[in-house]
Amino acid sequence: MKETARDRYIMVYNADLCIGCAACSIECRRFYGLDEKGSFRVRIETQETGSFPDVTLEHVRVSCAHCANAECIKECPTGATFRAEDGFVLITQERCIGCGACVDACPYGARYMRQIGQMLKADKCAWCYARVYEGQKPVCVEKCITGALLFGLSSDPAIKAALEEPGVDVYHPEYNTKPQLYRKGVRPRHKDVKVLAQVPYPMG
């Protein structure tokens, strides 16, 4: 895993391409052998915004954003949650005491408690740190059937181009956590087709 001092890993989620199939979430659980009792490192939630006729339905990715100003790191009392030299926010399970402080601190709801051995401990998406270290992509990126996920270093031309596209921003910039997960919003579909004010229906 090679990067310059100013380089960082970034994920760009294009909600306009996401169809809500949850293949990313399912493959994550399969790959890491997570149980089926609420263990989701990645979730796809559907949100409706706006008011008629300007209503937008968007699939929202909920996962760790590996924030540069992470609240979870500040609140962890044992240092179990830490930032690796390459910017990944990780958890050392051996140091986690299961207090849940980091879960409460995350403003994105990206952390949860999972049964690990005899204890409930904090868990979350690690952007497949071990795979990335070996030169591979996160499993969710590989499994996305529509290409809605882009992952790479900030110096990568594809990442640079994606971040410069209109409508690309982070979730809740007002939180000031400096997340490294960016999203491109949904393009309003109702403007693609002219909607008739009156549609005649055959009677009888």
C-alpha cells in the first residue's frame, strides 16, 4: 500500500447509479462471516425527500466514513479505536471493552455492537483494510453491479474527476468530521419525461 504524505483513500458513492439491491451489504456479511442477527457493516437505506411533485427517492449508503476528525476516536476510553498511518479508522478488538461510547459518538450511525466471543464489542466497516493493503479493492466495490462505488487514493485521476463532478459532497458536512466517504446525489427523474396534466382513460 503506497501513498504520499498528502494522499488518502477515498470512497465515492453514486446514489444515482445505486438500485438498492444491497449486494454490497450481503457480500460484506458473506465475506467476513458475519451473523444474520443485525450485523451490518454496510447498510443501504432508502430516503424520500422533497414534496410533490418534486419528490426524490434515494438509496443512502450507511458505513464508516473514516473521518479525518473522527468523534469515535475521541470518545474511545481505551484507544481501541484508532487511526492507522494511512488514514483508515480501525478497531483493535483486544482493547475494546464493549462500553459503546464510540457507537454513541458516531453521528452517522455507522457503528454497532456485535457479539465477539463472550462479549459485545464495537464493530464497523473497515473498508477492507487488509484487502486494500494487498492491492485489492473493498468487496463492496467489487460486487456493486452498477458501478455505484469508486475507491482509490485522492491522487488517482478517476477519484479527482469524480470529486469535481457537480453534486458531489459528503453526508452532513455540518458535523465537521471531515469524512472520506463522498456521495453524488440522485438526479431528479421527473424532469426527464414530460408529464401530462390530464391523461384520458378509456371508459367502460
